[in-house]
Amino acid sequence: MFENQNFIREFADIFEVDPSLIKPDFSLIDNNWDSLAIISTIALLDEHFGVIVDGKKLTNCTKASDIAALFSI
């Protein structure tokens, strides 16, 4: 997940932050982790990795590494 630069750029766009900030310890909670961000992340993960992640599981994520831990990418 963190090696895919296209994903990183688009994930950073969701939070309106610089892509260089997207690292495993990136805090979702401190960066507007709301329902729109969760839906956008679901679509992004499907587009880049062909993975569908349950929105309820994403809601419990607090860091970017928590998202990656939901599946093996």
C-alpha cells in the first residue's frame, strides 16, 4: 500500500494533505476521518488493489497502517 505512489497521491487527496505525509503512522482521526473519507477509501482500495473492505471495519481504523492490516497488500 505504501509503495504504490498513485495510491498514495489519491489517498492524500482524500485528506487534502501532501503525499509525503502518508506513512504507516498517518493519523486518520486527526485528518477528517469521516464517512466521506471512508467511502472514498473503499473506492480507492477497490480501484488500486481489487479489495473491498467493510466500512464498519474502516471506521475503527485510526492510522493508515490499520487500513493495510485489514488485508495483505
